Amino acid sequence: MVTGASAGLGAEFARQLAAKGYDLVLVARRRDRLEILARELSDHYKVQCWIETFDLSDPVAPQALFSALQARDLAVDYLVNNAGIAGPDLLDEPDWKKHQAFYQLMMTSVAHLCHLFIPTMQECGFGRIINVASVAGRIPRADGCNYSSSKAYVVALSESLAVTLSGSGVHVTALCPGFTHTEFHESAGMIEMKNSLPRWLWYSAETVVADGLRAVEKAKPVYISGRIYRWVDPLFQSVWTRRLFKAPGR
């Protein structure tokens, strides 16, 4: 099952999993896009695709999704928690309900879906969970105080689950991409920022997804996608480097 499957990394996860022969549950808000993707995957890879339209910023959505799959007698042994948005600025956005919806989508729904689907995986002795986080969750930075903080939670959750499930046959990986070519920046109104950055900082969705699929098979609790980001991540985690990020104006 892939959440946020209508575009970007979610659609690419669906394609690469279909290429491996997995039947798929595609979850997103936009049914029209899911239908196009489902037809593409069914025709090209000869796999079955089920479509579920849910908005995971709604607190009742994870349980409703789980119940819908139970009604179809579908068991999930591979879960990709990918749905996400850039989110509001914690201090500039006055409407607290927008923040609550963001936290529900980015953190609570991820934990809730793990809570619902992992027990069956444990019973079967096999499961794969990829929680899409971000390099942004690895460093403190002035970015609105919501996005990177939510991704830091996803990393911490994934690490805890990976330790807890060690030896059970269920692998959990927090996939941490850097800058990735998807629709994310256009949807978030960040095209100007994207165009201002050097091209060598950017990786393709195909590369990021392939990294994630390999990492979860190797039971990597956290995996930094992209060679450049893997090189600099140890610096991000250094006590001395983190002091620089915390300096005024950084």
C-alpha cells in the first residue's frame, strides 16, 4: 500500500513495486489521478490495483482505510507512508486547525497506520514499512518550524519501530531524501527556491525510491538518499556543526 500515490515519490514507489510484481493499494485524495496510474500499472506490469481515496489529514481516515481493506479481504505486507505537504508556518499561520491537520497528516497518520498494519505483519513473520522522512528532519533550521520537525518525528518513530521489531521479519526504514525532482515544490509554491539552487543538489524520484527499496530490504532503520547527502549527513549530526545551524541568521 502506497499513500500519497497520485504523484511524485508515491507514484514512483507504485511503479517500482509493480515492476517487482506487487499488487497495489493506491491511496490519495485525487481519484482521477489514481485511476490513471492504476490503469498504467495494470496494463504494463499485469498487477492488480485497488484505489482508496482518503484524506489522511482527517483523524478518522487511517481507521476507515484499514476497515475498507478488511472489507475487501486485503492484507498489506508492504506499506509506504509517503503522503505529505510542505505545511503552514507555525508562527505566521494564525489558524491552529491548519496546524492540527498538518500534524495529523505528517505524524499521527503515519503512527496510526503502523499501529494498524504492523501486528498482522508480525503474525505473518514478514513486513516492509518505508516511512518517507527527509534530510530536513536531520538538522535544525529556520523553515517554519513544522516541516523539518515533523520529519524528525518520522525518523525517531521508524528507528524505535526498527529496534522493537528486530528479528521479527518486519523491517522499518525512514527514507530521508534531499532535494528531489517531483511536483512537491510546485504544489508548495517553492519553484523560485528550486530554480535558485544548483542542479547537483537534486536527485530524481527514481533514484530516491530505488534507494528506499534497497534500504528496507537490508533493514536499515534510517537511510539517507543521494550520495551527496550521505556524505554530509555525518557533519549535520556533529555537535559542532549543529552549533553553526543554531547561530543567529543561519
